[in-house]
Amino acid sequence: MDKKTILVSGMLYDAVSGMPIRRQADSRASTAPEKRHAKSSHQVHRRVEQSRSHVRKAPSAPLIQNRSETKRTIHPTAQRSQAITRFAHHPKPIDQPAKVVDGIRPPSTHPLSKKVEVRMQQPHPNRAPASSIKPSSVIKKEAIDEALSKATAHHNVTKKVKHPKRSQRMLSFASVALSLLLLTGYLTYINLPNLSVRVAANQAGIEASYPGYRPDGYRLAGVNYDQGSVSLEFAANAGPQNFTITQQQTSWDSSAVKENYVKTNWGDNVIPYSERGLTIYAHEGNAAWVNGGILYTITGDATLSTTQVRSIATSL
């Protein structure tokens, strides 16, 4: 073997090209006398053919991909020099490749679709909010709350009130006081007969009353009382005529009144009238009747009609 060839495992190779030249014969084969024949390059480079017999192949093992993430090397940032005042923008980070799971690579997202998604997530100033249908109970409650809030706001509005001057306030108070005084005097004047009769009845100790009907042209001239009786004197406004209504306590009934009072004073010249459960005996403008243990009599020179007498009797 010279320097132009290399012997490896019994095969002789060219040291320059690395091509096999021939296989070196064994030591036992070298002892036997055999004529060596030179081999052509076609025979030397001929490949060994595989067996053509049917062989069932075992299923190949699944391909296991390397799931380790690609590590990025972060280079330290060089310290800026004070002599440099302007730097270029840092390059945008490159998106890492998508992970491959079981030999399947997930679909990548297009940059334009990413921009569209970001734009859709941002609120648009001119975009109207999505309307949702509210139930009737919610709409009714909102309407009631709105009406109550408006009413409360209306009542809470404070109006500026101009305070009058002191003289104007005093004048207003005086006018009100005078009006009250006049009203009190008028009511007292109207109720004065009733008050007078009540005082006299209290002093006499009987249930006397003032008639609700008074003939036109007559006024109350005086109230007299005695133990157990009260007398009301009425006088004409334009004349000397007058009549007196006397109320005194008694135990008589209508028959006793007729026998004891009517026949004694007027004889049989009387006209009896029945009005609202009362028996009224009338005689020339005079009358007598009993009601609730009280004997009522009308005496005087006033020429009262039968209708006036009956109205006085039913109003007491």
C-alpha cells in the first residue's frame, strides 16, 4: 500500500478521490496460487441489489415533532453615547412561528384581519348603541320614576319672593283684622237673639228656643225670663203693633190646654189646626199649643194670619 491509497476494513480507497479501488485479499487467499484478473470500474462501482422477496413492513413509529419553543436571543442594548443625539426606531418584534401539534400547523392570521378586529373593538363615536327590547314592566317603572322625578324637581324649585315693605305689611294686617272684626260683629248681630234666649232659658231653667220663622216687619224687642218661663217680645217696625211668645214648663196635654187655657181665655170661639203632630188652637191672631212639656202661647194686638201662626208654631 502506497500513499496514494488507504486501506479500511480490507477495502482499498483512493486517497485523493475517496473512491474504492479493490478489496485486499486475505492472507490465506494470498498463499493459494490464483491468477488475479483486473476488474473494471463498472464492476467496482456496482451496487449490491436488494432481495426482491415480499417482506411485510412494520408500521412506522409516529413522527414526534420537537415541541420546544424557539428561544429568542435578546442582545443587550448598547449604551448610548452622549455624542449621539438621534437614534433610529427599534424594529418591531417578529411574531414567533405558530406551534405545530401532531404534525398540524394552525392557520395563521392575516395582518389585515388583525387590524379589522382591533378597529371593531374600539368604540365608534358615530355608531348608535345596539337597541334591546325592554319588557313592559321595566318601561312602566321607568315612566313612573321619570314622572316622580319631574314632580319632585318641580316642587323643589325655589321661587324668589319679593318681601313687601314694613308699612305694606302693617296695612295688610290692619285690613285683615278689620275684616275679622266686621265679620264677628255681623255674626254676633245675627245670633244675638239666639244667644239672648239661651241665656234667659238657662236662668229660667227650661228648654226655651228662638223661633226659626219671624213675620216680616217685626223685630225682637226684648227677652224676659222668670222661674220656669221665658217671654219673647216682638214689635212692628212701622207701628205700635206687637206680639209676645211665651214658653213655660207644664204637664198638660192638648185636651188639658183646651179645657184649662183656651176655654178660660177665649171661650168656644177657637179654630183647631193639626200641623206636624201638633194641635194648634187659634183665635184672632192669638194661639196656644203644647209640645214636649212646654206650653207655647202667642198673645198681642198684632193681626197675625193663620199661616203666620202655624209657621211660628212649627219653627219652635
